[in-house]
Amino acid sequence: MGFPKHVHIFGAAGSGTTTLGAALSARHGHRHFDSDDFYWVPTDPPYQQSRPRSERYILLAKALAEADSWVVSGSLCGWGDPILSQFDLVVFLLVPVEERMAGLRAREITRYGHEAIAPGGRLHKAHVEFLEWAQRYDDGGLNMRSRALHEWWIQKLPLPVLRLDGTKRVELLLEEIEAAATI
């Protein structure tokens, strides 16, 4: 049977979907696509302006059609629904809020530099708003990227979802995915 050709990995911001998606793609020869590359208009600084829903879907659908096998990491809830039937495997990464937030803070410093996100820095306001948004994932409603929205979205999927502890090392997650994919 072989490893699934079309894989989707999602979870909260900071749960490691991009890292795992890249590792899984490299290991199995799949193309890796990060949903953020389709969701956001390229800006400097990045992640300031979202693309219209139809435009991001068209870009994603075109990219997937050009790849024989792929892994898409990140949230597709709502805007990516037309490709649900293409999934062969779906992975939902779960990470406690404290660990996600610590990772996001470190990522923001690496990505933008401490001075830019510190009080008075040019990106401080956006940094604080992003962290506040990410903090609400576990308690947020269906009107935002939240655990509730992801659980609701899972019900629409045409196949079972593999739920994994995203605090584990990437190598262990890869092994769990491979074991589940061969059953």
C-alpha cells in the first residue's frame, strides 16, 4: 500500500505542525506546503494581511495539483474545505498551552529580534496581539482558530484523525504516524 500520498497536519499555533510537516515530507519525498504561505499576503513584516478566502484556496489547489504527493501543515478550517476529500491521512497535534506559548515567544524573538517585539519596539503591539490570540486557542469559540473550531471541523473530515502528543520529539511522532499509516 505504501505511505499515504496526501497528508494534512494541524493544531494550535506553536504546536509544531510546520516542523513535523517538513520532517515528514523530507522523510517520504512529499512536497511540503505551509498553509500560512497561502493564507497570508507576503508583507514586511510578515503575517499582516490575509488573502481573500477564494484567492488562498485557488493558490493552494494549484500547488497541490502540481505535486504527486504532499503534506500540508497548518490550519485549513473553512477555507480549505474543498480539498477534504483528497486527504489520505490527517494528524492533529495537541500541545499544552504553557509549552505552546513558551515556544511561540522564543520563535517571535528568533523571527523578529528582541528589540522589535519589546515594549516600544516597532512590532510590539502586533507581538502582544498575536500572543493574546494564541493564548485563547483552548478556550476560544467557533469564531476563531480554536480547539472548539478544530474539533467541529474534524467531524466534517471523511476519514479518522490521528491525534498525537505534539510535545514528543519529531522522530517519535514520525514513528507513530508511520505505524498508524501502515495499519
